[in-house]
Amino acid sequence: MMKKLILFLLLFIMIISSTSYAQERADREGRQKRTAAFSTATIVTENRTTIKTLADEVRVKTNLSKQRIKVLLERKDELSTEQLKILKNSIVLIKETQEAMKTTMGQINAYNNDILAARQAKDFDTLLILYRQIIKIQNIRINQLTRYNQILDTLLNTL
Amino acid sequence: MQKRLIICALFILLLAGCQDRKVTKLVEVDQNSIDYKSQESDVSESILENTTQNINESSRDVDGTTSSENAKASSEVTNGTPNTSFDDVKPQPDEEEYSNSSNLQKPIIIAKSEDLEDINERTLILNEIDDLLDTTLSSLEKLEEDTLSDDNIVEEGGIE
């Protein structure tokens, strides 16, 4: 009788401990996923700020270039063959970059509904996947805008 | 005898009238070509062929004049002095000017002046860049609009 009671208690302790262990493990994984989602969201925010800064730089340089072009057209100043060559090359590069930028246009907005759904369902796995996809697009844009700024620097130096 | 003389005189007058008619037609062609609108008259076509220096023996106009005759006739028009003789006409400077003006009618043949070409190229390039920069500005607006909303960027404590 005593032996049966001991066995029963041991089984009970084992079941309880395994259940609590599983629960603790699930909680830990949940916290890890949540933390990963938060940290990924932080990267998305940082990238958003970087894109805004780069876009502002492009805007300023673009407006400056337009002003210089206007002056050149009004004055009818001479341009050297080398300048014309650089300008022609700039046209090609600007067109290429614009076409490249078009390829990702509207893709981030398309994720808004999916993220909202994942957020409401507290589905951190999906949230993490979606954020990572957005970061990929953001990185492409950061590269494109950085390149665009370089092209505009060359253009401004030539004009 | 007197009747024959009258007939001969009438015949000569008739010939002279025909020749005048030819010149009148060519004057019309010239005005059209200057206005860049002459594309209907066969006479003007033959003149254009002459001015582009592609002498083709098969290109005869309705009056039966050859391309060399037309060239001569066009020189008459530009000089303003009708010439009844249609033989051995040498090209004159005025005629070359006329050739250039009629060449402008065809976009393929472009006046080749290095200065002019540079100016055109420069203006075209600058205008094209200006247009591209306008496109850039509108693209930037679209790019900035295409971003994740603030609500969808989860923060610590935002989701329990």
C-alpha cells in the first residue's frame, strides 16, 4: 500500500514538473519571439529614418541641380565636351536608378494589413517574417538613395 | 499670206503663253516649299529631288520637264528673271540656298553646323536632365508615402 502511494506521488510530481517545464519553455520562447519582433521593429524604424534623411538629401540636391540648370539655360553658358559627356552619363544613371526604384514602389504599404492582422493575433512568428521582408526592401532603397545622392553630387560638380 | 502671218503670230503668242504658264506654276511651288507645305504638286517633287542632288532621269513632271530643267526654272524663280532658254544651266549660289531651305522640310537631312549642333545638344541634354529631376521629385513623394504606419511598428509594451 505504502509502495503504491509513493509511486503515485512520484508520478504526480513528474507530471506536474514536466507540465510546468513545458509552460516555462513556451513562455521563454514567446518572450524570445517577442523580443526578436521588437528588435526587428526597431531596425525597421531606424531604416525608415535613414530613408527619410537620404530622401531629403536627394530632394535638396535635386532642387539645387534644377536651379543651376535653369541658370545655364538662361545664360546659354558654354559647356565643355567633358561636361557634356558627364551629363549624358548622368542621364543614363538617373534613368537606371529611377527604374530600379520603381520596382519596389508600393511594396511596403502592401504589408500594412498583414502586419495589423499579425499584431492583433499576437502572432510574433508572422510579425517577425513580415518585418524581415520589409527590412530587405528598406535596405534596397537605402542603397538606391545612396547611389542617387552620389549621382547628384557628380551632377552638381559638373553643372 | 496675211492670214498665215496672223496664224504664225498667234502661234508664237500661244507658245509664249505656255512658257509663261510654266514659270507661274514654278513660282507657286517655290512659295509652297518655303512654307513647308508643298507635297501635292508633282512639279515641287521634282524640284525637291534636284535640291537633294538625287538626279533621277525617270522623274519627269506633268509638264514633261526634266529635273535639270526644273533646277533651271527654280533658279529663275529665285532670281526673279524668267529665262526662256532651258539649256546648260549652272547652279547658282541662290539655288544652293534654296536647296538648303527645301532640305529643312525633310527631318532626316539636318543642317550640319558644328556650333549649332553643340548648342542643340547642350540644350537638349539640360532639358532632359531637368525633366528627369522633376520625375525624381515626384518619385520621392511616392517613396516617402510607401512606408509602414506608426501603429504597425510594435514597441516594447505595445503588445502584451
